[in-house]
Amino acid sequence: MKGVDIELHITTLLLVALFFVSINYAILLLVLFTTVILHELSHSFVAKGEGISVEKITLLPIGGMASIKKAKMKPVSEFQMSVAGPLFNLVVCTLVLAAVTALGLPIYNWASWQYAVIGEISKMAVPFAYSTLFISSVFWMNYLLAIFNLFVPAIPLDGGRVFRSFLAMKKDYLEATQIATKVSTIITFLLFIYAVLSFNIILIAISIFIYFGASSELEYAMTDKMLSDFPIKRLLRNNFLKVGGDETLAEVLSDMIQSKSLVAFSRTDLGMNMASIYDIKEVPRVEWGEKIFMDIAREMETISPDLTANEAMREMVETGEEVLLVEKDDKVIGCVFKDDLNHVYQALKVKHGQ
Ligand SMILES: [Zn+2]
């Protein structure tokens, strides 16, 4: 799909080592990656239809993860997006079964497939890609991905998101997330115990992944809720500097020190460009006399002073910016720092006894 990056997580490279064990493992791995990518792309496809943008898909050794620009989704949208991935896998399973039946081919059952994948596969003389083991692998990988994601109601797995979306139809988003994370913790705990007792390393990794995923979902929902009543007008700072754009970094820096500014911006016909003191710090000191402001400035959108703190936070999460410029009637009237939003959030958490 256009506009979605696919990246391998560093730990996934461990799996790639299997390439060197045998060509059959390499093929098996390609089947797995393709299955996971198509599963995640199905989520992305529905998300895009709902106007939610997807930045990238990361392949982890235990599956994939689509990075959705975290916007608070409507429960119905979250439901549709979450079921799309497993549904895709179930469609593939059905097609494989239909094809196998039509052609009168045999298919490995669950136990013999596992046995074959662990043992036989590297020794197989018949080219693996033409074998029934290959077709069986396509079936079982899709089946596993669908069942595990859909029927384990632990957030952030798809089943957990489906569960949360049902709760969110009746309850407040934060409350729904709180219940979903509690359920998720219990499931993860049981899964972890089972994984340890059965020496299943993949399952241990999955339970740890779910545990941290659930915590970050809860943290996000809490931040969003607490900051939702806080107007950014109360957080506006005026330590910004307007520059022309062709000043050298050295000049901009001394002006910033003079005016105690942390960010500088330049407005041209092409748009608004901004750089912070940290961006300048990234440039080697020897280049400060040569490079001009516009060499390092980034184009950015300004925000309205009428936003609430959670809306500003969402914008920061989406854009990856640590500071946003606030504009009213075509005039920059201040800037908002992520640090300040975090401080407000920490204070509100204390106030609400969290
Ligand atoms: Zn999924």
C-alpha cells in the first residue's frame, strides 16, 4: 500500500539467521513475514478508510505491529479496524482449504505440521515450495494469527481492542481501557505461567509484549482524559524568535540567547518553518558559521490557541514535535512545549490520586 513503511525490528534479524540453516526455513520465513504484513496491511487499509493514517508496520519476531497515529478512535472504527486483520487470515484459510479440497491434496494436521516444521523441513528433498507442507504452512500460520489475535481478549492484541471497543460503546474511553487492561493483565499472567511451565519461549515473549503494550494503552487513555479539560492558553510561552531564514546558525543562536528563546521560526510564502535549540545542537559546531537557519528548519503546522492540552499532545505524538507554535489571526502568539504538557499531566495524576 502506498505511504506505509515496513521495517524489521532489530530482534527480528535473529529469525533471519534461519535463512542460513536451510533454504526451506528461508521460504517458511518469507511465508510468515508475508502473512504478518498482509494481516497488518488489512488493519491499515480499514484505518485509512476511516481517515486514520498509518505510518509504518514493524515486523517483530512474534508478529507485526502497525503504528497508527494515535488518535482517539470511535468505538465502531476501532472494532472494524481490529477485526480486519484476523478476518483477512480467515479468508486465506478458507481459500487454502477450498483449493486443497478441489485438487484432492492432503493437508497436515496441527500436530504433524508442528513436528514437520521443527524437524523434517530442513531435510526435505522435494522442493519445499511445491510440497503439501508448504500449503499446510500457509494455512496454519494464517490460522494461528487469526485465532490468537481474535480470541485472546488481551489489549493490545486485536481481540483486546475488539473487547475495548465494545466497552467503549457504553462507557467512557478511559473506563473502557481500564477494564480492558485489567482483563489483559489477568490473561497475560495466566499465559506467562503456562508459557514458563511449557518452556515456550515465543509465548513468554508474547506475554511480556502484551503486558507492556497494555500499560502504554492505559497511560495513553489516562493522559488523553486528564488533559482534555486543560486549555493550552494556560501553557503558552513566549520564548520564541522570529527570524528571516537566511541567518547563519551562529547568528540565530546568539539571538536566541539574547531573547531567551528555545525555538525560532521563519514564515515565507512556502509556509511556516521551525527549528528548536536542540535542532541546532545536533549540527556540528564547526558548521554553525556556514549553515543557515533554513537548512535545518522543518516545515510545520501551527495550532490554534483554542485547542485543549490533549489535542496538542495528540498533535505532538502524530508529528513527533516537542514544541508547537500557536497562531491566532496569522500571528504567532506563543508556543507550547511537550515538557509542560507532561508536567500538567503529572500534577493532574497526583490530584486525581492515580
Ligand atoms: Zn492484528
